[in-house]
Amino acid sequence: MLAFLGLSSLDELFVAIPAALRIAGGLGLEPGLPEPDVLARARARADANRARTDRLVCFAGAGAYDHEVPPVVRALAGRSEFVTAYTPYQAEVAQGGLQAIFEFQTMVSRLFGLPIANASLYDGASAVVEAVNLGVGATGRSGVLVSAGLHPHWRAVLSTFAAGTGHRLVEVPLEEGRTRWDQAADETEVGVVVVGYPNYLGCLEDMAAVRALCDQRGALMVVAADPVAAGVLRSPGDWGADVAVGEGQPFGTPLSFGGPYLGLFACSAAHVRRLPGRLVGETLDADGRLAYVTTLRAREQDIRREKATSNVCTNQTLMALTAAVQLGWLGTTGLAEIATRCARATRYCRQALVGVAGVEPLTGTTPVVREFALRLPVAARVAVERLAEEGFLAGVALEDLVGPGGDGSVGKEAATHGLLVAVTERRTRDEIDRFVAALDKAVR
Amino acid sequence: MTGAAAGGRASSAPLIGRDSEPTLFELSRSGRSSWQLPTTGIEETPLDELVPPEHRRPTNVDVAEVSERDLVGHFTRLSHRQYSIDLGAYPLGSCTMKYNPKACDAVAGLAGLESVHPAAPASLVQGWLATLVGLEDALCELSGMAAATLQPAAGAAGELTGLLLMRAYDAARGEHRRRVIIPDSAHGTNPASVTLGGYEVTTVKSDARGCVDVHSLRDVLDTDVAGMMLTNPNTLGLFEEDIVEIAAAVHEVGGLMYYDGANLNAILGMVRPGDMGFDIVHLNLHKTFATPHGGGGPGAGPVAVAAHLAEFLPGPRPVRLQDSGDADQPLRYGWHTPAHSIGRVHGWHGNALVLARALAYIEIHGRDGLVRVAERAVLNANWIRKRLSSTFDVAFDRPCMHEVVFSASALRKRTGASALDVAKGLIEEGFHPPTVAFPLIVDDALMVEPTETESYETLAALAEALERVAARAESGELAGSPRTTPVRRVDEARAARTLIPTFDARR
């Protein structure tokens, strides 16, 4: 091949690079290793992780949940045709992936009760950022009321990106797990209101009040919904949401130390031209047959450049396809069933835990689904470390989410003593009973 | 055509038949199901007692009702209607669709990595922290930078993170610069990210050689410029030979140099962005470091920075802990948030399993193997350039790096067949097409990036296929291409005009 190019060495291919810039003496990396050695290293690192669900019974949630992922979902979503494809720029050879995403969009649309759903964003946090961008763009007002019940990390990400967009974020505090919207009564120029449903403490917010607030302010209503709880709860669309977002990890994606996950995004028809990311639509081919293609492309960065609705290009297509397979596996009855089972297990575990001496609910009598926060008589971080010795990942210490000083969702004392517990359909009564007994011992 | 030739030509026809696959919703039959959930022994409290009535969904979400067998049939048939790198070459310019070692998949599938909760205390995730710290070290060495964040989930997320770092740096020195310079050949994500970063885009033109015109650049440089975003090699596959002068000029007015790592594959182990004068670098791990692209993601876009920007990086960052010598503190790794951090840019720690794959890829290749990646990628691209230079016009006729941009402009004027027609014709030859219509500054661009993983035989088969397509253009055959695919050319205008984004919108 070199001879064909009239060259005598590979090095001549790189003459365009100024000699002074070339790396002298090679990279400061190790020599390459045979694959078995690399696998052995990776296994050793994996073994050094104690918080694996096959070693610790998982009661941690906070936006990342230990749900059942059946072999059939792994087999289908792991097919190399899906795993090793690129973005469907050539629709004729990407009908499989495009149709799967069309089905995913349909499922998200039905779940959230809104007619438009995109092909995915990076994660729940990025989805809420894009929702706020859409809302500010649509209303022309940059004030954003953010319930302190929105996941603390998502609020943090919103705040990071607001430095660029200039959006004015106003955090509205919680009381007993519910947002005190009246505390934001003085805010003006509000274009967007963001609420979690349930919020990150598992509490069910007063959604009618949020809609009324949006109507009064002319703001868009953005609901960050838990997609599993959505299997039994009224949909965001039904509550009047303009945009619904969520973290799609519970649909077939393992905990994965936090990524890659799946940002869910749905909105009303009025906002389709402001939609971030890719959208698959149905059309016809030259022979008049049904076909799928990415559409409304003029919104996107590769065409609209600095005027694009978002900078997203690579998204989380494989996780979206996985979610479509998982939802297909669950089906109409299975989705309702896991949502119900989670609610039952949550109720059972919460009642047992608040029976432990010194343990009390952190959010009063506000109804909870999906997860719940407790106040422990000891620092929650200490309890988590102790319970790991007993074989449990006990939950997430609120301090790890909101910092030692607390925030608008929980105060300083509650941040230290607060523990967020999630119980999925995978937890058995025996595991819960043993967990309660171990926690009883750990908080004495 | 002989079906028995060596090379990576894929069968372009679906395995059996060309019938459409119904949607899962059409396959649904009431009463069928696939799900099985564990026996828990928890009492079956009625839902009415668990969820207040005003919060209850009136009816179940209508997903679909199918058996496991039908679910498997459906998605398997869909998979047969999808091209993939495992099936054959994918010479999409600017996308670096290389074959990915299956060993990296095996790493990402380890239970001890895959089943770890992201909020678990540092003491319980030492293996993950070691993985992330090891990757950060390697990426800093490869890019010539001092520190990195692994949080950005994709290249565009990395870009925006980098621009926010620019802002923070500016603010810390009491400045409020407003403009960021981008060449006209840049990826569309660059200008879109600049807007989201709160800056205005200033475009600088390419010169006759396809590189940044240094004189034009100097004309737009002043102390209002926060920085310049550059891909090097650029999207024309050309190395910006004046990079030292460019960086010096931007630094002279107090701006920062941002390296878009989309094309790092071409220079792995040859030259480092840091040594070229860049201050901020994002790396597309899904391109260069072999994460399968998943049909459009996931990716990962870590951002590495020079020492003077490390204090602004997103946090918390995985770090090595100082050995305190205290037997009660045996932890080797922990988390640390830099003093003037711009904050989180991801819900957790980034696309962790993608990061683990990238580390495995780097370990497999090592210092010498990564250099060979660049050498082979550039050799393959130049071979294609020369081999096809009499068939298509080369946009900038000089040695290229990892990709080459042809123009179908002359062919179109002569035959009416555009780059898009060539692409559709190539599909019939059993190959995924190159990138078409990008970069925007080349009329009717056809951008070929063969990557290092395709064999000589595959390259030869690809070149022959493109020659046949060009010959067919002369006879006006391409307008009807492709004819052998599950569907023929799709009507994109109709999709936008009559928007049907869900099955429910079909009726």
C-alpha cells in the first residue's frame, strides 16, 4: 500500500505535522497487553467493588434502581446489529433501529400522556435541562421555578448549564416533602415551573396546584416523572404538563455505576419544533411502502448550527431500544404489575422500618410511592457503612445528595440523619425482614 | 459482481423477504404476556390502599401484549433490517466507525462493574474509582493535558462543558468576553454549543488549502474573544499545519484554544493537543476508543484541560487519596470537588460502562498499538484517496490524515447524479455509504473514513464498488437506487410535512 502511494515509510504519511510537535520517545503508557490479561485486570477491579447487587441486597435508589432485567431483554438489546450500528443517516439500511425507536417514542408518549416523544437524551438530568431550555425559548421568559423536590443532582446540572444560558433558577423549598409554591409568590418573569412526580423523596406533589400556578404565570409546566411509578400514577399529560422528562434507566438498563442511562423527553404538539435531539417519523419509500426516517431535521445542530434547538448529536439510542424491548416484555399488564409491586414493597418496608426505635418518616404523612426518606437516630452515612457489613446497600444518605448543610428539600439535621430507601419488585419479604432487623441493630 | 470475493462487502438484501415488519402494537393480542417477576412473599395490598385516588391512573398504560416468542421474533426481524459495523465496512467520514474488540464488551458486562449503584459510598466502589482514575491518567497522557472530567456523556456535552470552563476562567480573571471563533469547516455541534455556552459565534474561513486562514483569523481576534474551537486534523481530513501560529495568536489576545477530539484517531501517539497549544480538549471515546455506537449512542465525551483550568472542572472527580498511613483509612480512592468547579454536568459520574470499555481498549493497544491505530487509519485513507482520485474529484488534493473528502460536483454536473445518489448506489453494492453533504464548504461532499480496522481486501472491494457506482451514474441508473434494501429511497419531505412520530399519530 505504501508503494502505491509512492512512500517508503509510514512516517511519511505524517509530514504535515510539524516535526517539533511530534511526541518524542513515545507515549508514557504501558505496552499493549493480550486481551486475557486486560480482562483479568478488569475482573480484579470489578471484584474490588463491594456495592454490587450480587453481593449487597440493594435498597438504594435516588434515580438509579435495581429492577429485573430478564435474559430475553439482554439477548435482544445485545444483538450486534443494534449495538454496532451508527446513527441512522442512511434510512434504507437502518429501518430496524429506526422502527425500534419509533416504537420507543410511542411507548414514552403513552406512558407520559403527551403526543410527542423524542429518540432519547443522555439521562434524566440532561432531559430536564433541555426541557427548561425549551420552556424559556417558548415563553421568552428566563425565570425558572424549580421545586427542591427535583433530584438534587438534576438541580445541580440545571444550575451548571444556566451559567451559559443565563436562565434565572429559583429553588422553591419543600415542607414535609411537598413544594411550598407560595414561597415563590414574589418571583416575576417566570417562564417555566419544574416539579418531580413523585419527587426525589418519593412524595406525591399537589399537581393540580402546579398546573394552576403555571396558568396564572403563563409558564410551561415541566414534570420530571418516575417512569415506573408512572405505571400506576396519573400521567404528566393528564395533569396538564407541557413537557415530561424522566430517567429511563429502570427500563432494562443495569445500575452501571450511573451510566449510560436514558433521558426520556415528551411534550405537547405545540412544541414539536422546539424539540431537542432526534425524532423518528413514519413516511413512505419510493414504492409507496411504509418506512421510517429521522425527521424535522431542521431543528438539529448539523443543519441549524448556532440556531439549533439543542447541541445534542450522539444520544442514548441503544438504551432507548433496550427500553422498548423491556417495555415490550412487560407489556400492558407487566408495567402496571411492577409499579404495583414496587408500591407494595415500599409500603411494607417503610412500615416495618418506622417501627424501629428512633426511626421516623422524614416527610410526615405526605403520601409516598417508589421510595421514601427516614430520619435515623444516627448519621445515615454511618448506618450505610454498618449495614454494608451485614450484606445490605441500605439506601442513599441524604448528605451524599444535598451536602452536609442540607438545602431547600431538607435541613442540615435531616441531611445528616436522612436516609433515602427504595424497594423494587426484586426485593423479597425475607430480604426486607432481614434488612429491618439489621438496621435496628445498626442504629442503636 | 462475484459474491465470493474477499473483503467486507455485506449482503445488502434482507435475509428472507422484503415484507414490512408490523409494529409491536400491531402484533399485540389481548391476554398475551412475557413478563415473569420473582416470588416475594409480600402481601398483595390492593392498589387503592397504596396510591391516593386523585393520583391513580384511570387505566393501564397500553404498551402491547405479546408473548416472549413474538417479542423475540419481532426484534430479531428488526435487527435483520439494520446495517452494522459487525456486518461490514462503515466508511462514514467524521464518525470513526471502527470495529470494536469484543473483549471491551466483556469488560462492560462484568457483574462487578455493571451491577454497582452510583450512589454507593466510596469505600464500596474502590474498583470503579480505580477504573476512572486509570482512564483519566491515560487520557491526560494521550492529550497532553493535566486533569480531566469524565462526566460529559457525549462529544457535544463535552463541548458545552469546555465552553463553561472558558466562562469560569474568564469570570475568575474578571473578564466578560463574548465571542468564540469557529472555522467554517466545523461540526455543527460546535456553533450550537457556543450558543448554549452564552457566547456568540464568529466564523473564520478556510483558505485554498482547506485549513484555517491565519490572516482572516488575525482579522477577527481581539480581547473580546474567549477562545477558538478547532478540530485537528480538521473535518476535511487535513492537519492544520499552522496550528502553532494559530494557538499563539489566540493566546496573544488572552483567548483559550479548544480541541474538538472528533478526529483524534488520526494522531494517536503521534502528536498531542496539549503540545499543539490547546488548553481544553474533549475526546469522543465512542469514536477513537472503540465503544460500539449503539445506533446513535451511548458515547462519552471526557474533557481534559491544562493545569491552569483544573480548578474549574466539574465535580465530584474520582481521585487517588494521599496515603495517610492510618490503618483505619485504607481507602486508595475517593471523590473530590475542585475549588472553583463549574458544577455537575451529568446526573452521576458519566457514562461509566463506556469509560470502562475505553480503558480496556487503551490497555489492549498500549503505547505502541495506539500509534499503529493512527498509522493504519491514515494509510487506509490515503490509499482510498489515491485509488479513487481518477473517479471522483478530491476536494483538496494533497495527502490526508484519517479521512478524505471527495466532491461529486463534477459528476453531478455531467450526469445528474449527486453525492446522495452515489451513496444510495453504494448501498446496492453492499457497503454503508460515506458521509454525504458534509463538510458544508465542499460542494456535494463525499467523506470517506475507512478506519484502521478494515483490511486491504475490504478497501479494494469498497474502491471497486465506488468505481462501479460512478460508472452507473454515467448511464443514469442511480436515481432509482437503492433497489435491494428493505425499503427504497424514503420520502424525507413527507415525513416532515405529515408528521407521524408515534403509532398513535398514524390513524
